[in-house]
Amino acid sequence: MASRARPLSPHLSIYRFTLTMTMSIVHRATGVANYAGTALLVLWLFAAAVGGGFFDGVNWLFGSWLGQIVLFGYTWSLVHHMLGGVRHFVWDLTKGMDAVGRELLVRLQLGASVGITIIGWILFVVLK
């Protein structure tokens, strides 16, 4: 029996990897990271409810340089994921669907997520 030549499905090697594709992957990753960050928030709230030395220990951990880096990353993850949702909402309105519009929205999302995170940390952490 002769085998028939079947058409091949498009594969990653066919497409040019774009920033929009990258941000799609990052959006999924920030969704997962938000679960971990929210677990840290729950830990802090639990520590606040328990009080005493446990709360002091959690505050010390979150106040350390490593804790601050993790919390900064969590903040960026929340903002980036939220702006990704806004970007998808804009696309649901069929705006920015052309190649230039998609690229512009993704660049705006990335820049705004970094900017809002830095401004938020300056206002609420550095200046207290």
C-alpha cells in the first residue's frame, strides 16, 4: 500500500518569533507567578493574624534584599498581567489587530508595566 503525502501543520520553524508571541508566553508565566505571590500575601496576612514573633519574622524576611526583589517581581507580575488583560480587551473590541497595532500595544504594555511598577514602588515603598 502506497503512503499518501499529507500536508504538514505549520510549526514554530515556519513562523517568525515576534514580541507578541513572547508576551503571550510571559502573560501565562505571570499568571502562574501571581499564584505564588498571592501565597506570600496570604502568609503575611496569616502572620499578621497570629502576631508576635511569627509576624516579626515574616516582616524581616519580606524586608530583606531577597524579599524585596521577590515582592518587586510580584508587583510587576500583577501589573503586567493586568495590562495584558487590558490588551486582550482592546483586541476583543477589534482594535489594534494589524501587525503595527499589535506590536504597539505589546510595547505599550511592557513599558507601562515597568513604569507603573517603578512609580508604585517609589511612592509606596521608598517614600513611605
